[in-house]
Amino acid sequence: MTVRRFHVEGIVQGVGFRPFVYRTASALGLDGWVANVDGHVEGEVAGPLGIIDEFAARLRTDAPALARVRRVRLSDEGTPEQAYGRGFQVRHSAPFGVDAAPREIPPDAAICEACLAELHDPRDRRHRYPFINCTDCGPRATIIDDLPYDRIRTTMHRFPLCARCAAEYADPGDRRFHAEPVACPTCGPRLAWEDLRGEDALRAAVKTVEAGGIVALKGLGGYQLVCDAGDPAAVSELRRRKHRPTKPFAVMVRDLGTAARLAQVGATEEQALTSPERPVVLLARRRWHGTAPLAHEVHPGLIRVGLFLPTTGLHHLLLDELARPLVVTSGNLSDEPIAVDDAEARRTLAGVADGFLTHDRPIRSRYDDSVVQFTGRIRITVRRARGLAPAPLPLSVGEPVAGAGAQLKHSFTLAADGRAHLGPHTGDLADLAAHEAFLASYEHLKRLTGIEPAVLAHDLHPGYLSTQWAEAQPLRRIPVQHHHAHVAACAAEHGVQGDFLGVAYDGLGLGDDGTLWGGEILVADLSGYRRVGRFATAPLPGGDAAVRHPSRTALGQLFGAETLGCPRPYPWLTRAFTDRLDPAEVAAVRAMVARGVNCPRASSAGRLFDTVAALLGLCDRARYEGEAAVLLEAAAGAEHATALAHRVVRAQGLWVYDSTPTLADLLERRLGGEPVARLAAAFHLTLGIVTAELVARAVAEGAPRTVCLSGGCFVNRRLLTEVRRRLHAQGLRVLVGGQVPVGDGGISYGQAAVAAARLAGER
């Protein structure tokens, strides 16, 4: 008999790994034990050496669906063989050691098929129990107080197991063997609606939605606001109460069949919709004939709709009763963090919800719904949250570092020992509640992972609250330029070694020259970069106010775009646009630009999208960040077009896209009667051509042939498709973020990657 100690790293706690090890060892006839130790799983096995090797191989190949095995190690440090001969055991978890490696936290997982079958089986004791779960599904990150992952260190500790649940929990042959959130109607959480409990509470919520009301539902990672997605009055009222006039709502549907009737669902989208992560998936909606199944108010003016399937038993029960698609959106007021505390929810949502469908299981960590989309088979993560975060991603990092993130779509990153943990989406840090949520989430995840950063990376912009917070911390700080962080995030996710060419298109970020950037071509590696191309600059009249008013951005372009040897559009071309605006505002902006008063210049791709949307009459005032660009993409639809005039010139040692001919051609063609849709498509085509030309000029001068695309503009599927197609035609390797958000939600990961590379360079 041989005895070996085994050590398994990765996401191996909270995913049924110890029961899996027990069953595997028992099936192979091995003696020994397994336990959660620190943030990993370890134990001993005793038996023939060849069988032990087979055991180790199965730990890698046959692991539970929710597990992510990163490394399996065997050593000969085991107990003397005389101690064995009594079978295999699951031992109690061991406390953390002083030098414990960073721990990996399992994300929440949507209800599995086995639990769903029990939920609908009248013979099962958990029939219609909203909180049904097992080792393959249910809450994880949202209920964990501490590690090792045991019930006593979760918010389920207040629910002692009944005899039948305790028997399942202790039975190695049961699906709920050591399932920490296990519960049933006898011993687990209960639904509540005012004084009603259980089924009565559910019926009250159903009646409220049927009557056109709005329900605040306590979900996995926070409260959600629910109403009938086919009821225009209900959706409009939700918009009014939530202060969210136009930003699209996500829609939860009962099953894949319903999703396919509402939108075009390909194989990759189907896989995402049914995955344990259950993200919201942005899909091209179908053309509907007759009565629309979704109210226009759900996604006004857009051709894509965000759909997702039920994540919990409670969602399934609600959809079973209502038999209609439901708006299911974050339980908050616009720009605030999602509510998690019961008292907080009743305070903040009292003026929004007509009733509260809640329960008595506390939510420990705030996780909004994740959002993804696909361009062909390329996955783009728009928001990394429930189901995805805080699962670690690979990152070449040794000394513990943290990335403080940006300002909008905020997230943070903790990284050490070869992996990075992106914290959940927080939102806009300008909101005080969002900033407080970030601080609480940062401290909690730092404690759970055991990562105590020695270095803190942050943005250059002194006005970002994330930068101000970082500067107040007693740590070594590494400032990272915004667009370098963007492209570094893409490169680091794909494991790029050495130099690459970065294309960063977004709204705004502070450049190393003190001006605002946003349309950038960079030759970079993870530790540094040099700028080789950019968009022409234009003033932003009123600074931040221009971001919220695309018409002002357009006026700034028309009155003050950078002159690169090409005249600005003739007044007779611009008059069709300016004549429909307030003459006083036009005069004020003209004077501001002429005098250079509160008109910072920016080389921003995002602001150029805003300009074109305003010139085409699609959006003069943005009600949410990125609205103008979203409406411009929607207007383009599947329209075919010819490119607009464009020009790339050499200026100040850089290749510069001069957008003045593009805008002049756009205005002239519009005055000539060319449809808005065709011109919107022409603009997307033109940016694809321009990007390919900027990249080609850089490559001709010796830039690398690996291109990393990043920045919020690449959420635009039409732009991304056009750029990728043209760069591939040049024989270039083209990469875009998949697990890491391409927008500002991925900045913190890029910051951590840059900090880690610079630290490595110092050694």
C-alpha cells in the first residue's frame, strides 16, 4: 500500500468537490480523507500507486461542473500506511494557515435541471420550494461570510438543518452531500409579502404583476424590480418611478422556446442563456406581426433586446404562474447600486415598488446581473457580475496588487499568485452609495481571497473618485494611463507576451500629455506604451456637460475641430443642424469655442459617435451613458452603404484621422436626401476603414502584427465586426476581451496587469 497527500487548487470549495473526491476514491477502493484547507482542497489517499495516479487524473478530468481545477499535486508526505484500512472520510474544514495562498471564491450558479425537476414534482418534498439548491447550483458568493466554505460561515448559518436535510447533507450518495445552502420548507428560508408567507406571498406578488403593478423581488445578489414586459403602462410607470427614461430593460423569459420567439438565438447565445452563469444576453429581436409580445417601452428605438432565463426556483415559480415575459431589472434608482439589505430596499424602493416579495436569507455580497453579447462566436462581456464574478482569471502576477478601476462602470481587481479576481460591477462612483458599495465590496473580497495588496494601480485622472481613494491609501501606487489599461486588459486576458498594437476607442480618458484621449492607436507591452495614432481633437463645450448633450459635442466639432489642412464644413451645410437647435445655445457654444472657455479638447471616438448621432437627429440629449452611440448602431441596422469621405494624415509625429471630411460628407449627403439609416451604416463602415488604415500605417513602420481591441466603443457589434474583418484581411492577429469587459469595467484588470509587469521589470 502507498500513501500520498493530494492538494487541489482552483475553484474547489462550494462546488461539491469534497463529495466528488469521496465518490471517486470510494469507487477506486482507496482509503483516506479529504477536507477544505485554507482556500483549496487537500487530503490523503492510500492504495496501489497506479490507482492513486488514476485518482489524481480523475480529479482533473471528471470534476464537478462548477469546479475549475487549476492544479493537482501529489506528494509523499502522507500518514504512515498503518493508519489506513477504514475507508474514505470527508473531514471538517481546517483553519487558514499563516502563509495560505490566495483563495478562490465560487460564483453563484443558476438552478440545475435536477433541482428544477424536483421543484415541479408534486411528489417531492421540495415541490414549489423557491430556495431549492444542491451541490451543483444555488447561492455561493452572495452568501459567503468567510472561508473555508462551510455552512457556519455563510448566511445560511441561521437555518439549522432539519433531520431529513441533515441526513441528505451527511449521505455520500446524495446530491446534497455537503451542499452548504441546502434547505427545505421545514428548515429553510421562507417567502414573505407583508404579513403573508410562502405560497400566499407568491400569489400576492403574482396578482400585483397581473394588475399592472411593480414588485420588488429579493433575488440572489440583490433586489430586482419586476413587471409585465408586455404591458406598456406598467413599463412606462417603472421608468418614471425608477428615473430611467430610455435605458433598455432586461427581460426574463420562461424558457429557450420563448427566447427564440422574441429574438434570434444562435448556438453560442443558447449556450450562454442556459449556462450556470445565466447572464443577460443581448440578442437581435425578431420582427413581430400583430400585437407585440414586448412593449416598445422595454427597449425604445433599439433592435436588440437583453434576455435571460430564470436563475432561481423563485423566478421559475413566478414565470410559471404569470406565463409571460417579465421586465427584471436592478432594484435601485438610476445610477445607484442594487439594494441588498431589506431595510435599505424598503427605504430606497418605497416609491418604486407596489409591494415587496422578500425572504429571510440575508444577502452578504451585492451582485447585479451579468451582461454578455456575441459577434459571431466572439463573446463580449458588457458587465461582469452575478455568475461570473468573482471567479479568478489568469494573470501573470507575483507580488499582490490591486487595480482601483475607473469612474463609470466601475469594478476593482485583486491579483496575486498567477490569478486576478475582478470584483462585481459597482456602477458610477460619482454616486455616494455606489462609492460606499465599492469600499465594502473591496474589503470583503480582500478578506475572502486573503489578498493584501502591496501595490495599488490607479487611473491618471485626478477627478476620478477611484484615483482619489487610491491616493489616500498607505500603499505604493502605480498610475496607469486609461487607454493603456484598456488594451493591456485585452492582452493580459489572452496571455500576450511582448509587444502588441492596441486600438482603444472609448468616451474619454486622461492622456499622459494632460489632454483627453479616446481614439488611440498604441504600440505597447504590459509595462509601457507609445502613442502612434489618434483621432483629430475637437472641443467639448461645457466639459462634462457635452457628454450628456451630443448636440453640444456636434457643435464643438463643427465650430472648433482640429484643422489638419482641411476646411471645416461650409455654413450652408451645418445650418440644417443648427437651425433646429436653440439659437441662444448655438451662439453660446460658438462663443465658448472661439474663446476657449471651458472647452477641453478630446481625441475621442465615443464623442464622434455622439456627434454623428446628433447630426442625424437621433440624439441631442443622452439620458444614459452611451445612448447616442447605441441609437446610431440601431439606426444602421443591417443597412448597406458606401463609405463617407475620410482622411488620415501625418501630424506631430502621429497618424491622425481627420474627421472633418467625414462630417462634411455626412451633412452633404443628408441634405441630398440620403436616409438616416444608410448614413449611420456609412459612418460605421468609414470607422472600420479608418481603423484599418491607421493600423496599416503603424504596422508599415514596424508595429507588431498582434492587435488588441478594447474600449467601450467595441461593444458596438457593427463596428467590431467591420474592424475585425478588415484587420484579418491584412493578415493580422486580432484579439478582443471575452471574460474581461471591453469597457471601463475591465480597466481595473488592465491596471493590475500593468502594475504586475512593472514590478516584474524591477526584479
